[in-house]
Amino acid sequence: MYFKQIVVEGMGCLSYVIGCPQTKVACVVDPKRDVQDYIDIAREQEMTITHIFETHLHADHVSGNMELQSRTGADIYLLDGSPAQFDFKPVKDGDKFAFGKVEMEILKTPGHTPNSLSILISDTARSDEPWMVLTGDCLFIGDVGRPDLAGAELVEEQVNNLYDSLHDKIGNLSDSIEVFPSHGEGSLCGKGMSPKSSSTIGYEIRSNPILSLSKKEFQEEFTHGFPERPKSFSHIISTNVNGPPLLERCPVVRDMSPSQVKEEIDRGAVILDTRDTAAFGGVHIPGSTNIGFAKQTANWIGMVIEPGSELILVVTDEKAYNDMCTQLHRIGYDNIIGYLYGGIASWQEMGLPIAQLWQISAADLKEKLKLKDYKHLLDVRTPAECAMGGIQDAKYLPLTELLKGAPDIPKDEEIVVTCGMGYRGNIAASFLQGEGFEHVHSLAGGMKAWVNAGFPVA
């Protein structure tokens, strides 16, 4: 049996290529939108991809099912009753598929969504006993899938479905069976996932805290406290239901002169500046949003920028442009008009308006606090991070809450923003600038710089 797990770092998306080297056939489970990895694997292993399985219609990333089908001709398979509006072959509980010596059995495991499935896998060249199970978003490593994405009106039903799927379907499998989920650390489809990307049924039964809850405790646990739902989720769900457009059908990207960029801004385009915090702070286009490259870039874009926005990118080079386009396509942000040719320097040379977001050092902030020479100090870290300590007198306002609406602060008063390492602070500060706040600063290096400077944590 050929088995390969493909990881999308940061987003925590896990997909799989499974096949038989002898008979030269393979399938892909939960493909990401940029499908070249699967094409390359099939070529290297001299296998033909004949089936594409989706464990469910995803909310956090746009599927690569249509893209992969257009490249391979493979059929797409979803659980019977799935609301997809494109052509797919329905499967039901107990259906079996053979890829040479590989046997795959469909398990109906609703709960994360009403039409979720898992796949039990056997390598009959070695044994008729199942070897592993792809659990989709039902069971994660150290966590389970969130049941709220189908809508508030279905949460109670989904919670009960999830509990039954975990205990009556997945939990009844042999302890030795290996577990491979569709998401891992970094995904917003759960809230306590392990950084490890596989486990066993026995280990999860013994160590996964969610699986030890009684049904009543489980119901109480999963009626509240879900991770923040990004703006992008509804758009992604709709895209996956209707069938993602092929990337070749997305708007043609192009390099743009400063005057062309200015025209598009006046028309309502959004400027996404992908440079690092220091470069953005020194000079940027007024009103632009700073989201640079990090592990969870796509998740933050989905939190900050409205789906459907027409985007113009400010990048350092062509590779950065292509890399950011990949991140955007993964969450269905396809309206990429182009990028500022010549970078921010070309904008400045044309004499167009510029703005700054001054970074403040830990030492300078310490002095301002000592002299009480400041108005507002906002800490945008998560509650869990803040509970470990922060700067005395800082007001805690998690970035996810800040992005829901600007704080009730006079727009001519100074605001200093801090986070863990400066990345989220710049997102917050650029958001505040876009909301009209005139004097915003970001703590360079965030709390890491503050602690490394030897300053006290309250």
C-alpha cells in the first residue's frame, strides 16, 4: 500500500494519497486547492488517481476536488445526502472500494457536519484486519471536531450525533488502528489539537480528554466556547457547496503601476501589504492592512478581510506574490487584481500619499509608562496568553474581538498595541489606522521583546 499524508502548515489541513503500487491506481482524500502535490506523487509512483473522496464539505479551506478532477478525470465521492450542488457520486455507510490490495470502507460519522464520513483502510497484502482510519473532522488528535458550523439551529442535534459517532462508530474500532484526521494543529475546526498528526484508537480513548466525558458532560462542553469563526467561513462553505472555480478561471493577475493601483483604491479595492512589520511601519499606502507571512496567515486573512474583496498586494518580490496568492486561493479569496509593480518605492516616487505605523521599542514604552506619557495600551493576545502575564495597566482586547469593531476611544488619542511577537499587533494597528485612528503604535517584538528586555510582567 502507498500512503502519504500531505500537510498544509499553519492552516492545519491534512489530506491523503492512498494507492496500490502493483495495480497503479490511487485515490485522494480531502484535497487542498493547490493540487500539484497529488499530480507529482501520482507521476512519481506511476499511479493513476481514479477517486477523490471528501470526508465532508469543509468550512476552513476551499477544496481542490474540482481542480483535481479537471486534471485527472477522477470522480468525486461524498456521503449520500450531502448538499453539494455539483456532480458527485454518493456513498453510504458500509460501502467498500478496492484499489488493488487496498480496501476502504465508508463509515457514516455525522457531528462535525450532518454529512460527515470516515474511511476505514485495510492493506490486504498484509492482513484482512483494518490498519488505519481517516476520521475526517470527527476525531482529531487530542480533540474532536466542532459541531457548530452547520448552524446554531442544528447544534444540539450535531452534538448528539458527534458523541454517538465518536463512541459507537470510531470508539468501537480496535485499539491498534491508527488514526489520521483531516485537520491538525493550527486549524480552527477544533480548539485543543495536538501538534502530532496521527495516533491510535487506543491512545485517544485513554488520553483524549473529550472521549472521557459522559454524554451529559459532552453536551454541556459543546454548547458553548467554540473558536472564533472567521469572516471567510461562510464564503468557503458556499464555495465548496457550489463547487470551487478552477484556478485558471480566476481573474487574471497582473502587475500594476502606482497610478493603476490608485484608481483601483478609489474604486474600492483593498490593499493587502504582506511585508514584515518594520517595513510596513516605515511606510505604506494609507488604509492598507498588514498581514505578513506566518504560520497562520490564511486564518488571519479570513478574520480581517471581507470575502469577495478585490485585492491588490504589496509584496517584496514575485515569489512572495505567488506564495500569497496560494494562501488566498486556499480560502477562496480569488479576486486578486494584481500587485504594485516596483513595490512601495514606486508608490513613493510618484509622490502619492503615504502613512507610517511607528514601532515603539520596549525601552521607550517602559519610559512612557513610567512617566505616564500614554493614553491607551491595548494587549490583543488571547485570554490564555494574557493569563500568563502582561504589561501592568494594559487593557486586554483580543484581536478577534477588536476586529469586530473599533474601540470607543477618541481617534486623535495615542494608542500603543502589543501582542506576543509583534505580528498580531501590526494587524491590529493597521486595522485601527484604517478605522481612522491617527496616532497608533505597535510594540516592536511584542511581549517577547518586553520580557527579553528584563521588564516586569504583571
